[in-house]
Amino acid sequence: MKQKLNLEAWNRKEHFLFFKQMEEPFFGVTVTIDCTKAYDKAKELGVSFFTYYLFKTLTAVNQCEPFRYRIIDNEVYVFDRIDVSSTILREDKTFGFSQIEYSKDLNQFTENTKKEIARIQTTTGLFTREYSENLIHFSALPWINFTSFSHARSFTWPDSCPKISFGKMMDENGKKTMAMSVHVHHGLMDGYHVGLFVNTFQDLMNQD
């Protein structure tokens, strides 16, 4: 479900109109996330760490309203729930785009993720199904401890989905960290909102 945002009552109307006309309206940051507690918690629960931090990412996304905004036909809509399209690696080292439904229940989300990963393994190519609009784009590069990140993008394609990527988990003296890249449409949010999202995500990763 989605609702149209009232642009006339939105205090960011001018910002939206300014940035949406740009050829490249996205901006991005790369931050370091402490995942020490989250890694231990995933092991304790018997959940793959990838599934666990994907779940925490979507939880933070759904808690931060601007991450639920999407531009459709030049209007801004607010979705009730955001799911995820994650790249899933196959045995032949190609990947396919998935769509995993978010659930506030970790066990249910884990089952959703397992089913979608298994489905991707039976497919070829990039686009393996129809995709909805209430998505974030998600990827993991567990081979690289990156310090910056960019995405392949077509400037003519009307895209407003946040793009979140994670790098290699590093372990130094028992402290585990990962690089996280966040790219968002500047017409829908500013650095302040990205900061709120990053802090929310880090708090969720620190939960016992």
C-alpha cells in the first residue's frame, strides 16, 4: 500500500523540485559499521550473518520514513512497507536480482530469504521475476573492504530506490567491522536523513 505525499504541505518541496531535475540526483556516503555484537547474535540464533544484517537493514529502512518515499510519475508516494531486491550469487558466479519480502519477525524473514535464494539458483540471467516498486536495491561485496562506492546507473531511467551495499567483514583485535555504502535520491532526502538511518541501523546491530 502507498499514499501520495502532499507536496504543497511538504517542507522539502523546493528541494524535491530542484534535485529531481538533475541528470544524477543521487548522492552517497560510505561508513564503517561495528558488527561485533550482530555477528555473535547471528551465530547464537543460528542465522546466516548475511540474512541477519539484511534483516537489520530493512528494519532500519522501514523505520526511517524518507527511505519509504518513491517517485512515481513525478509524484512522491510513501509506501507502508519496503522489501528488498538483493543480488544473489550463483554457483557459476553470475548473479540474479531477487525480491525478498520484509517481515518484522526474524524467523519469517529468514524463511523468505532462504526460499528466494533457492529460487535464484534455479534461474539464469539478471531479471528472474516481476519486481514491485516498494524496494531497496541491496548488494554485498564480501571480498572487498572498500572505502568508497559507485553504482552503474542510466540517467534516463526514472529511479528513486535507495541502494545499500556492504563490504568485507574485517576483524581487528576482536572488533568486527564492515563498510556500508548508502546511495539515495537527493530529491527525497538529505544528509540529515541518511545520518538518522545510519544511526538507527547501528543501534539495531548493537542490540543484544
